[in-house]
Amino acid sequence: MLTPRQVLDTYYLEARRDLLEIAALFDRYDAAVTREGRTAEDESKRDVLRRALARLADPAPADDRTTDLLELFAEI
């Protein structure tokens, strides 16, 4: 079992990369909206990603964030 410090040291860069990819996705979407002058007809995928980020940002301990997100993603 890893210590809390080892978990952060081991997975920090990978998680940072993934969050930067998500930020880039939202930047590309916003640029497309500005360029096209309209949003997507169906923004459910964007909305689910935003809800997932909000759940992850909650500092309260959670039993199983992974299952929680999988259930959220199953909605679309």
C-alpha cells in the first residue's frame, strides 16, 4: 500500500496532464461557439463533464468517486 505522499508523488503528473486536457477541450469548445455564433444542439456531454468536475472538486471524503462518475457518465 502506498502512503498518502506516495500516491500524490506517483500520480500527480498524470492527473495534472488529464486536467489540462479537459481545460483544452473546454477552450476548444468555447472557441468553436465564438466562431460559429451558437452552441451545440445537444450540450449534455459538456454538462456531464462539468458536473463530474464539480463532484471531484468537493473536498468532502467520498466512498467511491470512480463509481459515482461512471454512473454520471452512464446518463448520456
